[in-house]
Amino acid sequence: EAGVAQSPRYKIIEKRQSVAFWCNPISGHATLYWYQQILGQGPKLLIQFQNNGVVDDSQLPKDRFSAERLKGVDSTLKIQPAKLEDSAVYLCASTPSVGSSAKNIQYFGAGTRLSVL
Amino acid sequence: GQSLEQPSEVTAVEGAIVQINCTYQTSGFYGLSWYQQHDGGAPTFLSYNALDGLEETGRFSSFLSRSDSYGYLLLQELQMKDSASYFCAVRDQGGFQKLVFGTGTRLLVSP
């Protein structure tokens, strides 16, 4: 079974530029998450999708961050414009459906490391 | 607010046993998970406790006490490859598997 795919692995941009990250979850996983992980900290949830609907985006800085999951499969997270404090690893994760024995497991991608200069 | 506390760093030698504690204060509680993350890698699932008691999976065990808002991860027969960061995470809602992560414990295993 293929894991969660993310691209790019690394990105370096200047502040005020825009950037987009892509995630393809494990096939059949209905729930998709985007996390921000700042160096030395735990992942912080930015947004959670159930199929193509948003379940929780309470911690997403909506003035600059946006995310979509149009067909309920892959997802894109965008930052526009970027700030220095956005430097972090952006992790995507997915979870099987509620009826699965693995419903309590989040499967993470390797992440995109963003450096904002 | 939500808070999870873990020691920032733990050191041990190969073959030893180490316990990583986690205390939490969250608005809701449905279960405690543990994830391992090697430097530059993806977090990977280790265990999930929804009920009080000890869950054992190979060299790793996880314990939960809901009345004490406390849990721990026990790693036995430590190996060099166990050097990584370990995060506890609380599932604070019954619906869509939202996790709140702790700040992580960096485990350094020496020969």
C-alpha cells in the first residue's frame, strides 16, 4: 500500500511570496489533515477535511492560508503572502474511515520543509 | 486551553528501559496516542489507549490513567534506532479523530 505522498520536499521562498504544497493521501482514506510543525515542537493542526468538506479549520490563519480538497482525494495548501514565522515543516496525514480497525491511526507523509527568507 | 506536558529530552543506553511520561489538560478526552518521529522523517503511529491500563506491542508499551490525566510510553531493550522524538497526542473529540500533540520528547540512545 502506497503511503501519503507530499511534494515538494523542500521549498525556499522570500517573504511576501506565495507557495503551494500538494498532498495525496492513502487510497480510500476519507479524512485528510494538514499540520504545521515548527522546529522543536509537535505538529499543530491547521485544517481537517472529511471527504471534500472542511471539518475543522479553527487554527488556520485564514488571512494568508487556504486549503482545498476539491474531489475528496488530493489536497493543496497555499500560503499567500508568506511571513518569516511560516518557516516550518508542513505535514499531511490521512485516516481510514470510522468503520476501519485503523480508524485511530493517522498516517503521515514525509512533509514539506519551508524556509521563508 | 489544551496542554500536554512531556520531558524535553531523555537519554539512555542500549538495552536499557526508558519511560516517557505525558500529562494532559484538554477540553475533552477520547484517547491518548503515541507517535515516533526520526529527524527529517514522518511521524509514525506507535499506540493508542482509550481505556485505563497497559497496552503492549513488542518492545513498546503504553499506559493510561484517565483519572490522573496521565500516560506513559515504555520502551524496553533499547536499540540505537530508537533514537527519535516521541509525541503524545490526545484525541479530544468523539467525531473526526482530531489530535492535539505534545511538544515531544527527544530520546537519545547511546552505545
